[in-house]
Amino acid sequence: MEVFINQTPIDIFKGARLSDAVLKYSKESHKLLMNHQIWLEDERGNSMDADGRLWEGIQLFIKYKAK
């Protein structure tokens, strides 16, 4: 299935969780996600849980915490 992170298409297995897609997108982003330094929102601005399931075509956007 295909999902998008920051408009980059990511091919991922069905049943994948958000953290799986972020890992495939970028190891550095995955590390930041696991350390709660970033989070992801869907195209409607809803925060997504790292363990949340994905679906075909979802658009996700990385958000950085203020320092």
C-alpha cells in the first residue's frame, strides 16, 4: 500500500503502523519520533499516534516540537 509523508510516497505493507512508515521514510525521523521530538498529523491536522494503523493513501506531515 502507498502512504505519503511530507508528500513523499512510501510503499509499505498492509497493516503497517505509523512508526513503520516513518522508519522507511527516514531513520533519523524515526529516532526523533520515538524520542517524542516530532509528531505526525494527517491532512486534516489530526495528531496521529506512533502505534496507529495506516490506510491506503493517507497523507502525513511531520511536525517538530519547539525548542
